Amino acid sequence: HPIRELLRHRLDVRKDLPASENLSRIERMLNRLGRSSRVSRLLLADLLEIPSEETLSPMEMTPAQKKNETLALLEDFLLAILDGAPVLLLIEDAHWSDPTTRLLVDRLLKRIDKEPALVLITRRPELKTGWMDHPHASMISCKQLGRDICATLIRQVIGQTRLDDSVVRQILARSDGIPLFVEELTKAVVDAESVQAKAVPLTLQDSLAARLDRLGKSKIVAQIASVIGRQFSYSLLAAISDHAGPDLQSALGSLATAGLILGTGEEDDSGYCFNHSLVQEAAYESLARDRRQELHARIADRLTSGVDPA
């Protein structure tokens, strides 16, 4: 998904443009890559969900061949040299990636010794891959941030708000030098409008749950959105939500102001994402099982009836 969105952005492919214009933009990119074939054009059109009068028949390519050739196209796109400049490819939070994305990374690393490119991947230790077996790979283990840096981060988050030194010490102790934890625990204290050490949540999950609880009706919208996924569109959210129009917009505004969701900048349909997967998890876990099942069923009904999930 992120690589497909990067491709959309780089080609400026948009749903509000005629299909012919989007196909022309694909063709121009393929010409630059030296891959201007009918098959390449149709594969990328299919990947980017652009309607085309032509399609690839099962007689032309098997599913495995289509997947292999699509990955080869994405390799060329990601390693394309623009204006003679080397390529920096940054892949963040690879532990959340799907198997196909990891396969693409495997393929990229096999070419890295022949390309003027640097691939930088951040991941948690629990992700097990063969990436470190590559002769050109180097691993850098990131340690927790020091107390002074964490204290500076706390001051940046609180702005003009004043916190007792005891509160700052509690945040430093419970965040364990992890930037996300520092930010979220600090925001929880600020949102609670408390300067007491007892207001510091014991865990990040407690912090996120407390912040959601203080948002009132907006919490319900966050819970519904969490069932869709980390990323969600306004159209699908409105289709399955009991909120509508101004009320839904107001709730999304409150969530954005609180820093729990971000706009994704879609041109034709307002798209959003939770600022971190843990925020989505906290909202999802706060739902009763019956309510989750009901919302999953609503989403399935809407998707099968043709509502775009993107």
C-alpha cells in the first residue's frame, strides 16, 4: 500500500482525472524507465486501479507471472535515477509490512550492489528477515533516548504549560526513553489539565485510552474508524457510522486537533490515518466484541456494494 501510494504521488495519478490522462502519465514514466510495453502499462494500471479498455487475459500471463513482473516494475521505479542523483529509499516501521512488501525489499537488496542507492530500513527486533545476510548490509541498533533529550522533548510537547518537576520525572521513568511513549504520556497529562504526578498514566495503553475517553463523542468515531484500519476514507466511515455531516466532521476535527489522526491529503475523498498503529489498537480494543462484529459486517456490506475503501 505505501509503495502504491508513493507511485500515485510521483505520477500525480488522481481519481478526478480522466482515465486516459492517468494512463498517459503511466506511459511517460514507463518511457523514462525504458519499459514502454503494453503489458507494463496494463500491470501498473491494474495496480493503481485505473480503468482501461484493455486487460491482460489469463492466457497472456498467469497470476504468478503478473506478480513477478509487477514487482520488477516497482523495483525499477524505486531505484530510478532522476537527473543523475543517487537514490535514498527510506522504509519506516518495516515490522508492520506485509509479505509482498518484504518480498519487494528482498528483490531490491539483490540489486543494491549494482545501483547508486542507499536503502534505510527501520524495524523492531521481532521482525525476522534475511536482509542482514546481504554483504552490503549494516545494522545499527538504536538505544533509548537519554533523560536530557527526553526532557527537551517533553518541553516541546507542553509548550507554555508548566509541569512540576515530579511530573516530568514520572514521565521520564515510565517512558523508558522511547520517543513515542514520551510524547503520548506527556500529552495525556496535558489533556488531563493536571500537574500532579499521579496523573501520569502507568502505561502507553492507559495513556491512549485516557486521551480517547476525554474526547467524548469523538471517541465513538475513533472506535468505528479503528475497525476499518489504520487508514480510512471519509466516505467509508460515513457509510458505516451513525454520525453524519457536521457531527462527523466535528468529531474528526477533534481527533485531528488532539493529534490522534492525520489527513492523508487525498484529492477526491478526504482520507485519514491514525498517527500510530498503537492509537488504532487502543481504540479497537476499547470496543466490545459484539460491536466489533457489527462494524466488521457493515464494512463488508459496504465494500461488496462498491464503496471504495481507499
